[in-house]
Amino acid sequence: MKILVTGAKGMLGQDLCPILEDEGFEVIETDVDTLDITDIENIQSVLSEEKPDYVIHCAAYTNVDKAEEEQDTAFKINAEGTSNVAKICKRLDIIPVYISTDYVFDGKKQGKYIPEDKTNPINVYGQSKLDGETAIQTCGKYYITRTSWLYGHHGKNFIETMIKLKDKDLKVVDDQVGCPTWTVDLAFGIINIIKEKKPYGIYHVCGSGHTSWYGFAKKIFELCGYEVNLKPCSTSEYPCPAKRPANSVMENNNICQNWETALKEYLELRCE
Ligand SMILES: NC(=O)c1ccc[n+]([C@@H]2O[C@H](COP(=O)([O-])OP(=O)(O)OC[C@H]3O[C@@H](n4cnc5c(N)ncnc54)[C@H](OP(=O)(O)O)[C@@H]3O)[C@@H](O)[C@H]2O)c1
């Protein structure tokens, strides 16, 4: 089976592609230099030439705070770019797998979000990704995998930021809860959906269990054996350009392992 990956040089793409190959898929890696999703003719020509069975669409504008001032760019890539991918996939009968986000929700729900819950993004990035979801759904045959609090060995992420700051006095937000997700677990989650030919639709693919950013930071330092002056704070004490949902916890039906086990594995591999 042949799979084309967009945004293959990103944090997820760099873990996903080798895992897909190990799992026996033929993989075509593309990024903005070889397949620019804002250029529909470029997509048409690459996809008709490669004729993949699936497109795993990882390419995105992912700077959540900067998106507030760069709205046009965020929508051009995440909404229009994804609409381009959807149109060509539909035309060529290719199944798109779109990576979406917990930020499509407003965070006001008590309890875990399920795929059918009402979306209501509270920042530009979330709205642009939701527009991408809407575009993908026009394909009829599609998968949308919503993930959250993603980290991997090939990108800037919360764990690496915390480790860099370990010698400082740290205050970390304790009133936003969510599901930290390792890119490797997300990759296997996506592969399971494809291999098991699950019904088309929306899936939540994130670490099992949940924590706050403060709880996440505390666990990182505990597992690393660092003594850090770490204190919890509220969102109002740490203002950011983009609002974040207070509750990002998604029901994932155990598609991925527990976030603490995943974090331990990530840190062990990091030290090798
Ligand atoms: N990171 C998270 O916490 C998180 C959480 C939930 C969902 N997601 C979603 O998961 C997916 C993967 O995220 P990630 O963290 O791996 O993102 P990433 O590291 O920012 O990777 C995105 C890739 O897309 C490329 N790209 C940007 N514009 C493009 C264009 N016009 N055409 C083709 N490629 C383009 C980027 O290239 P440049 O670097 O050159 O711009 C980059 O290589 C994204 O869809 C994201 O929205 C991420």
C-alpha cells in the first residue's frame, strides 16, 4: 500500500515516515519544497504521478500564538491548503488522513471530549484547523485524527523547553488540562486505523489519561531526576496572544498508551 505524507519534515512527519516504512508501507515523503499544499496544481501533478492509496496530511501552520497576528497565512495553509488536498484526493479517489487538534474545542465541557462533540474554536489556529476538517469531510471517504499536546524527538516541544529552563524558578499553568501525546504513539494510532480499515470519520488519537501543564512539567522533572523550583500558576498569570481551552481532554478509547508511560519511553530514548 502506498502512502504519501505532506509536511514530512515536521515533528510528526519525521517519526511517522520511518514507522510507516517499518510497517511495510511504501512511503512518499513530501514537504513544502516538493509539494506545497497552497498550490493546487502542484498537488494535482504530484498525486496523479504518485497515485498513493492514502495521503497522511501533516503539513500545517502550527505556531498557535503567531497565528493570531498572521491570520491570513494560518488560513491559507491550514484551511485553503487542506481544501486543495481534499479536492485532489476526491478527484483521484485517494483517502486523506488529516491531522487535527484539540483546539477545535472551546474547553468548556465538563469531562472528556468525544469526536461527536460540538466544536467551537477560541483561537485563530483552532478555527483554521477546523476549516481544514470541514474541507476534508467533503471527500466522503476520509479520516480525521485529532491529537493534542504533541511532542517528538524532531521538533520544539514542551518537554525540551522545560528541560532547558530547569535551572530557573518556574511557574507553569495548572488550570489547563489535556492529553500529552508522543508522535510515535500517534503514528501507530494512525497506522492501526488504516490497517484495521476502521469506519471513515473522526478519531481522537492522544495519550491516555490526562494532566495539567504543571503536572506534565512536574512529571518530566521527576523522571529526569532534576530538583527544580517549580510552582503552579493560573492562565491569567501567564498571558499568551492565543487563548487556550481550559479542558482539552479527549476520549481516545485507548488507541494510545498512557501519557506517563509514553513520556518515560521518550525520555529514555532521548538519553541514549
Ligand atoms: N504540535 C502539536 O502540539 C499539535 C497538536 C495537535 C495537532 N497538531 C497537528 O499535527 C500535525 C503535525 O504537527 P507538527 O507538530 O509535526 O508540525 P510541524 O513540525 O510544524 O510540521 C509541519 C510541516 O508542514 C510544513 N509546511 C508548512 N507549510 C506548508 C505548505 N504550504 N506545504 C507543505 N508543507 C508545509 C512545515 O514546513 P516549515 O517548517 O518549513 O514551515 C513543516 O515541515 C499538524 O497538522 C498540526 O496541526 C499538532
